[in-house]
Amino acid sequence: MVEALAHRSVGQVLLALALCTLVAIRRRHPDFALWAGAGVAFVQLAYGRNVHTSDLALLVLGYGAAAFGKPWTSRAALALGFVSGPLAFVAFSTGPLERWQDMVASAIASTPFVLSWLLGRFTSIRRAYYLELEDRAARLERERDAQAKVAVAAERARIARELHDVVAHNVSVMIVQADGASYVMDSSPEQAREALGTIAATGRQALAEMRRLLGLLRSEESSGEYVPQPGVEQLPDLLEQVRSAGLPVQFSVEGEPRPLPRGVELTAYRIVQEALTNARKHGGPAASATVRIRFEDGDLAMVIEDDGRGASAELVHAGGEDGFGHGLIGMRERVGMVGGSLDAGPRAGGGFRIEAVLPLGSAR
């Protein structure tokens, strides 16, 4: 009798150690823990005749299988939970299940195992939900970073276009005036003085626009409008500046002028500025230009042409060493940003022609 009790005590200790070990590894190895725990339980059902406190570990193993195990392990844990009550009732009772009360009692005995499985399943669903939220947050952060990089690249391209237009136009005017002033310095001091005045005024204008662009680069929350940006109304001043630099320009406006969207205003001004700069630089000393603007119902049509030397189609598309062709790229980018169209190329009778159509939309 004493020897049997000793063997039973040793078995209970080994059973408790085995279940505790499985509980300790249930999160790292939930599948193995479940099946090993089921094996221990079946051994107990086969050779034992009572319930031990360590059997509560089986509830934890069922929970772990539902929360951290593979899908098939979770389903197996649910099935074992349903049959645990009837199996325990048969193993520990004195007779077979005959009355409906016995069947109800066996089903109730399965309730703790099923509830532990449901709790583990809820934990698994919640973990999956949190992982999905983290993944979605990570995707949104990546998309936000990508959008920020695209916005930065677009802003840099816009500032680069502005710098090109400002520098190319104003510096070319200053060079022409400086050359003229040096040529007539001795013979006609008044003309030289006028040329120097034009250089100073052009330099101030270039400096003001350069400061605005530098402000865009330095400010983290720049609106892009530190000073009023040029538009169609400033074209007469631009043409007068070009004429003073030695390029005769005829200007005409057709249709009824009306307020334009800010983007169209700036685009129209920059197209005329770049076209006249190219005509002055590449048209030759005897070149002249014509600027025609036509206000239509829904568009602003522009034609800028000169009768100078022009340029070949290959040079227009490939660009030259002095940057010719890059201004046309900037024009196309500007026109594309406002949804318009641009056609540029050599004229049949000599010279160069640029035609742009800018949709007006609603003035802002």
C-alpha cells in the first residue's frame, strides 16, 4: 500500500513537471506543447483515477494553441476541448454514460477547455488586427515619405525653371548692355550711361527674384509668393527691356483681356521671356521678334516668332553647349503643369516659332 502511494506521488510530480515545462514553452512552440500536453492527458486518463491541480495547465496549453499556433493546431485544440469532458467523465466515473444527466455533465466539463480556446482565439484575432494596423501605418508612412520626396523634387524642378528663366534673361540683357556701353564709352558717354542704368535696373530685378527663390529654398513652410509674380500685365515692361537690349519686338493682344489663373499668368510671362531670350542670343544681330497673344473663350493662345538664324530640329531636341534646348524643356514642363500644349521649332522661312495654348479655367 505504501509503495503504491509512493509510486503515485512520483507520477504526480512527474506529471506536474511535464505540464509546467510545456506551459513554459507554449508561446515559442505552441504546436508541440499542445500535442505533448494531449499525450500527457491521455496517459493520465489511461492510468489515473483522479484529477490533479496540475491539470489546469491543459487549459493554458489550449489557450496557447489557439492564440499562437498554426490554424490546424488551433482547430485540433478546439476538437480536443470538446471531447475532453466526455473522456474525463468516462475515465473517472464508475460506469458508462447512460443517463442524459451524465451526458449534460460531461458536456459541462468541456466548457473550461472551450472557453480557454475562445479566449486564445480572441487573442489571436486581436494580435492579427494590431499587426495589420502596424503594417498599414508603416505603408502610410512609406507613402507619405514617397509623396514628400516627389513634392520636393517637383519644387526643386520648379525653382530650377525659375532660376533658369531669371538668370538667362537678365544676365543676357546685362551682357548686351555692358558690351554696348564699352563700345560707345568714348564716342557717346550718354548712351553708355543709359546702358549702365539699364544694367543696374536689370541687376536689381534679377536680385529681387533671386531673393524670392532663395526664400523658397530656406523656408520650411513657403507659400511660393513672397513677392508678386510677373504676369501678362508685366509683358510691356519685359518687351521694353528686350528692346533696350537691341532686339526689336512687335506686340499685339487680341480678344478681351480678363483675369487669369496665377499659374497661367506666370507660365505666359516665362514663355515670352524665354522665347525672347533665345531670339536675342541665337537670332543674330539683325533679328526681330513678334509676340501675339489672343484671349479666346477658354484658352490663352500665344505665338512668339523671330526672323533670325533659328536653330535646327536636332539642336532643339538635343540642346547645345550653351544650354539652348533646356529652356524649351522648361517651357514644356510649365505648359504641361497647367494642362496646355506647346509647339516649338524652326520656321519655314527662317527664324524660330513658339506657339502655346494655355487653358484658362477659373481665375484665382
